[in-house]
Amino acid sequence: MIPYRPAVVRLADSVASELEKRILEGALKPGDRLPSERELALSLGVSRPSLREAMQKLVSKGLLSTRHGGGTYVTDRLEAHFTDPWQDMLKGNPMLHRDMLEFRQMLESQAASLAADRATDVDISRLDAVYAALEDSYTRDDLPNCIDADVAFHQAIAEASHNVLIGHLTASLMRVIHGHVSNNLVHLHTRPQRWNQLRAQHSAIWQAIRDHQPQEAALAASAHIEFVRQGIEDKAQDEVRRTSALRRLGDAPVR
């Protein structure tokens, strides 16, 4: 009988696997620049030649890209194949916005449920910090920062779900609909009552996750997206009425 010999895992393969895991988990995000070769080799406890070989493997996979004299960066390969075609499709097919919101409702309610069930102390601390930034933007009535903080809040929940597909799909989806989200927040900002409702919804989602209540978190997230959907419909109806009024004055744009 030939004795069994376990496969030898090469150091470069182990390093490549570790870096790939960090990209999948979102610890390394698209656009992030990796530390210098010397710093990264020290932090991973490997030689620089082994690190170079590992990085080249990920470059070959399209997960990293190198810029001459400018370092190594995480690519958006895991998101671009989803993002690029859908951004173009949404521009030419307004009805897809409804479908996208339905998908977002399913995705974010599940993400909130899993986050409430799985979030670690580290996740909760990060979510607290992101929520605090969102609350601060509400308090200061800082709309541009509020838009960015809103996106960051939902992404933090997705990553706290500890499902790498949910994390990356949420990031991709937010990139696809970022302009849509911005326009809706601008619209809601002009309506103080609805703006305060939006603020309360974020608080409800945050609190349910902190209290580790999956069902409540899912319901709060689902209600939030339904509120967003209604806001978008209201905005569209306002535009129809405004155009109608301008037509009566002879000032409506030709479409």
C-alpha cells in the first residue's frame, strides 16, 4: 500500500488565500490600496518573495491590480459584472426601479435578520459608530453627509450578517442605485414629517440588531424600504403634477 501523504500547501498559496478571504469578507474593499510590501509582509509574517507570488496570483484572478510606481489596489471585479449592465438598464427602463426596490427589500430584511442573529461585539461597535455618524448628520441637517452615512449604515448591516454574498450584493446594489437614493433623500428632506419618520426607521433597525432580535430587525428593514418605495412614487407623482401645471402655463419642457 502506498502511504498517504497530505498535500503540501505552499506558503504563497496560504497568503493568497488569506488576502482573498479579506477581500470576500469586505475587510479589503474595492479601491483600497494595500499597505506597502514591507508592511504587509511583516503583518502576515511571511517573506517578501512569498508575498509577491501570492499577490501575483490575485492579480491573475483579477482581484488585485498593480499600478507602476503607485502600489497595489483591490479591484471591483466582484461587483462590476453586476453593477455595470444594471446601471445602463435602469436608465432606459424606469419600471426596473420597482423591481430593484423589491430585490432590495428582500436583501436588506434578510441582512438585518442575520445581523441581529450573528453580529459580534465588534460588529455592534462598528454599527454603533456608523449609526452615530448618521444621527450626527441628521442633527446637523447635513444632507450630503446624511446620504453617505445612510449608505454606510446599510452596508455595515450587510457585513454584520456574516454572509459574504449579502455583503457584496448590497455594495453592488447601492452603487447601482446611489443616484436614486440621493434623489429620494433630497425629496424627503423637504418634508420634515417624513424626514423624521426616516430617522426613526433607521433607529428601529439599529436597535433591533443591537438587541439581537432577528424578526423585529427584518420587519423594521422591510418597513423602511416600503417607506422608501412610497417616497419615490410620491416624488414621481409630484413631478407629473408640476409638469402638468407648467403645461397649462405653456412652460413645460418638450419630451
